[in-house]
Amino acid sequence: MPFLDPKEFQLAWGMPVEKAAEALGISPITFRSYSFQSTAKGHRTPPRPICALAGALSYYLLSQEVEPENPELVSHILDLLPK
């Protein structure tokens, strides 16, 4: 299963924070806390299931031939698609 950081998911597909958070089933505040610097008080590390969901959603979108806004962020997932 491909893993993708939530922030990379948002940037790859060109989604606003609110849409990316909704797609991953988390609040926008939680989503933003994953993007804080690791030394920041409110920083949270995204749990593996969230990264797995971001990867799975990206895999699905790519398999449906949806073009990402920043394909370099999902290139490792593109390699997993059947040719």
C-alpha cells in the first residue's frame, strides 16, 4: 500500500486545506497541525492510517486517470499502477 504525507496529498491534487481534510476524514485544524514545524508546540505527526488513506486515495485518482496538479509528489504511486 502506498503511503503519502497529508500535506503532499493536498499539494499533489491542488486541494484547499478544507477539502483535503474532508477527504481524509479529519478536521482542518488537525490537518494544519501536521504541517507545523516539528519544534512547534501544536505539531502533530500524522498517524500511519491517515498516510495510508492519502496514498490509497491518490492511487485511486491516478487509476481513474485524474491528472495531479503536482505529479512529482505522487510519482512513487504512479510506478505502482499497472501499465
